[in-house]
Amino acid sequence: MQKDTMIRKNDEYFSDLKKHAKEYGFYIACDDRSILNCVNAMLLNHGMVGISDTDGKTHFLIDGRRGGNYVLQQVKENVLTLRETFRATGDYEDVLIQQAIERVLDRYVFPRTLMGTELIRFALGKLYKEPKLIKCVSKGLYVVVGEAYQISAQQVERNIRYAVKKSRTIPGTNGLQSVLRFLREEVVEEVMVQYGRPN
């Protein structure tokens, strides 16, 4: 068995990708030459390769050896089609929002082990889609979060307050409502900067 043997390689992989089935292809390459051979084989078979990075973004490598018209056709027929279909399902947007929330929580060093951090994560997801919940956090947002976690609004507030206390200082904020509003704005900005999607 050669080192660069592909564990999973068949024509159904690319058609399944277009249908958005949750299927993965694993390829083992032990040196630079094997990597190049593997990528070249995929480019020769399909004309393009999608590679996901650790942030969950997919980078498409299109075989430019086939000419400029071919490249434009591949972008139009495959890449943009995949992007729009994922957007239509709603999963695409949810993933982008969650990734943005995680980056914001990391930026302000929210302790991952605290219940309050988990509640803030959920609250920011809600606030991204329903910003009006920030107007009255005690009777609106905390109640929604509490129902999801089967705890009282008072427990939600207490846990969030403790997580904020243990996190890095957030400039220009005074009170939990101000902190949550600031964090939501950071998430929106993160989504727009990374993916060009407004809230």
C-alpha cells in the first residue's frame, strides 16, 4: 500500500458535497511530494478542491491550468452555489454566528468552565437575531435564557455577573445590560468583518 493512498476516493464524494451530505474524505500524505500528488489527482479528477481550515472556513483551489473560462465557470457553478445553498438552510448563518461568538468570548477571556459563560454564549446568539431583547434584560433576555436552561431569571443574572467579573475588563461598560450590548456589537462586527454578513 503506497503512503499517498487515499482512504476515501470516488466520484460520489464531490456530488455528495454539492448535496451537502455530512460526509468526509480522508487522505494521508507523509511528505511534500505525496501532498502535491494527492492534490494534483483531485484537481485532475474534479477541477477544484475545497480545503477547510481550523476556523471552519472553506478555501477552494481551482485548477487554473484549464484556462480562465474554466475557473470562472467553476466559481459560478460550484463555489457560489454551495455558499448560497448553505445560507438558505440557516445552518450556514448559525455556524458563522457561533464562530463569531467564540472569538469574542476568547478576546475578553471568559472562563470556559463557568455556567455564566455558557449562558452568555446562548444570550449572544439570541441577541444577534433578536436585538430588541437587550432593551429589558431582566424581564426579557434573562427569562428567555432561563427557560432554555430551566433556571430562574435571577440565577441567569447571577451567573452572568460572575462570569463577567472573572473575564477581562470590557472598556466603556457600566452594568450587565451595557456589557451584553457591547458584546453583541462585537459579535455583529466580527461576523461582518470575517464574512461580510450584516445582522
